Amino acid sequence: MKKAVLALAFLLISFTATSQNSGLGDWLIYIGSKQLNEKWNLHHEIQYRNYNAIGDLEQLLIRTGLGYNIGSRSNVLLGYGYINSENFTGNGDDQKTVEEHRIFQQFITKQNIGNVTLQHRYRFEQRFVESDFKTRFRYFLSLNIPFKKESKYYLSAYNEIFLNGESRVFDRNRIYGGLGYKVSKGVKVELGYMSQVFETSSRDQINIITLVNF
């Protein structure tokens, strides 16, 4: 438990140190999973991302996918995503709408160290961005640390790195830390703070996340 808390503290210190000159935005995230039977599940997800804390649309992301359980701790999934982005052009306030259709494959596996749950997610994306085709690999590592064995409150942290299939390999890195609450057996809510580090800049978000399994 002490090692896990130290790991969480390291993540929080890291993203604070790398995001001191960043703008602040917010993400509203809903992630759901419908268990169709013992093996198959349907993933559904909506993310509403803003450039500021009040509401200047940066990106609307909708994802869905069909997953298959391998044992009790792993899942493979084939998915599709639609992304509508409002990108700034140049140094002014002008924005351009960019639409993306995305196909992705992912593998998730979980493990426990005492009361701490670790999750690894490997995702490969084929991205159709306007008239361009791009590929990207993502690796996501998360920690879930309950305050105590039967507590409804928990600490959550993750790090995710994005690597492009093109010549400019590094795309971005995300580091997140937050506080979660288990509303019921199948519903959790988190409030957290995330930093994204790009090649030449960084950006921060406040994240409000609802996770539903039914």
C-alpha cells in the first residue's frame, strides 16, 4: 500500500512540475459498459472537452465497441470513434472544424497488489482525419487505491503515452490524478486533474468522469 501511495504521489508531482505554464480546460466524460453475457460486452463513451473551465468546445468524442472477456481479468475490444475537433489556426482566435473517424483495437488486463488495482491498456488506432490516414499506438497504466478495504472513496491515477506511426513518433503524454467515489456497485464518479504534455507545449484539464457498468 505504501509503495502504491508513493507511486501516486510521484505522478501528481510530475504533472504539476510539467504544467506550470499551461491553460486550464475541463473534460466531462461518461464511460459505460453493458455486459451482454458472460463473455461479451458493449462499450460506450462520450467526452465533451472544453478549452476553458466554462465551455469553449475543444472536442466532442463518441466511442463504442464490442469486447470479449479472456478469463476474469482481461478483455479484447474492437471499436469505432467519431471525433469533432475545433482547432485553432495560427496564433489568433480563428478555429477550424476537423472531423475524424477512428477504428481501434485494444487489450486490457488488470492485476491486484493488496488492495490496489493496476490496469494496463494497449490500444492501436487507425485514424481517418479529413483526407489523411494516420496510425497511433497508446499505452495506458492506471492505479486505483481505496482509502481502506470497504471504503467508497478511492484515489485514481494514470499515465498514458501516445506514439504515432509516422516520422514524428511522440504525440503526447497524459498524467492524471483524482478522487473517486463509488455511488453503487456499478457506478463510480471521479473528479481529477490531468496534464497533457506535447512536443513543444502542455495543457491542463479538470476531469469529471462517470463510470457505469450494467
